[in-house]
Amino acid sequence: MAERVWEKYLSEADLEHVSASGHKTRGFGSRPALLMIDLYRWVFGDKPQTVMEAKDEWPGSCGLAAWESLPHIQRLLAAARETGIPVVHVTGLPESESGVIGWASSGRKDSGRAGYMGGGAKREGMYDIIPEVAPIEGEVFLKKTSPSAFWGTPVTGHLTALGVDTIIVAGESTSGCVRASVVDACTNRYKVVVAEECVFDRHEAPHAINLFDMNQKYADVMPLDEIIEWMNQWQAPEGFGDAE
């Protein structure tokens, strides 16, 4: 198997233990859904830039990692639509609507205060899903006020109504909202598959180590090609995708 993205961050002792322990994959079920997490303007900005280039106008930018992931995410989304796998889009709920200071600004300069973005930072439409991966008619669109897509949203009820047993995950950030959603999905007894090329973060090391951690404990972190191969062979059970 090709070297995994996290291996260069592990010590020799870590690698030895992982190799000796083996790794059991959880696999797919028969009723999947694609969960698209926080693919909004705040993390992309207006154009491809490094995080340092984008930091004044778009303090929440994930930089080039976001834009490099985008074609992969589009490919995954197209495969789900072509094969009839339900798609759920989740984005943030602005504090102006929720009264909650958004986690997207947590820990950043002036976060939690009026005008926290400051300077030339842009705010309007920050939680709008970018057009390249926006929902289409028939796809569920939800807003959340916490990192996990499962906290305070009806996503579990929707997935239960569909009979979903497997969640394929794309979005950001790997160390934040993706991880939180993956842990909650595992807690709710779903099989979870993370599309490796379809998740991204602001910083390389947290991205890699959180993929490692999720793969060890909560999910199968898989290459996109393998996921799409499975999707193309998958056949929907009778009635699947029709919420009761």
C-alpha cells in the first residue's frame, strides 16, 4: 500500500506498533449517504491563496488545501448523484441568526466581539456553500451552531428515515468539524468512511494526524478512487432514498 499521509509524523515506535497491531477496516454497509461538511466561502475565500495571503480578508481560510481538494470533492459529489446516493450538506449558522458566537472564529484575533473580523475581512455570505459544490433540488441542506453535524440538527432523524447505515464524509476542517462529525457518527453506530482527498485543514500536521486517529478508531480513511469504485458497483436496495 502507498505511504499514508500521516506516516511521516509518526515515530519509529509508533509505526512499529501500528504494523504489529494490524488494522481492521469497518467497511461499507448497504445504505450509504454522503455528508458534505462546511464547504462555505469562509474557508475558500474568493480565489486560491495561501493562508498567509488570505488571512486579512479571509481569516478562516484553509488556503490552497481547500482549492486543491475541490476537484476531488466535486468528483465524489458527482459520483453520489449519478449512483443515487443521498447527499446531505451542512454549513454554519451565523451568530446573527443563532445568537451563538461561531466556532469558525474561535481563537482568532478579536473573536467574540462586535466587528471581530476587523480590517478588510469579509463577513457577508461567509457561511454560503460555494457554487462549485452547492446543493441541488432534492438534497438536504442543514445549518449547525457547533462543530458536529449531529449536534442540534435533524440529521440523525433524516438518516434514520432513509435507513442509512454508512456515512461517506467530505469537507473541513479535518481536525475540527470533520473529526467531530465522524466521532458522533461512530457513536451513533454508523459505518463511517472518510474520503482522504476530500477533506482538508488549515495546517498540514493536524490534518494528517487527525486522519490517522480517525482511521485507527472511528472510521475508514480511504482513497477517493476506492470509494468511487465501490459506489459504481453499489446497487440501491429497493425503496432506498425515499424518506418515510
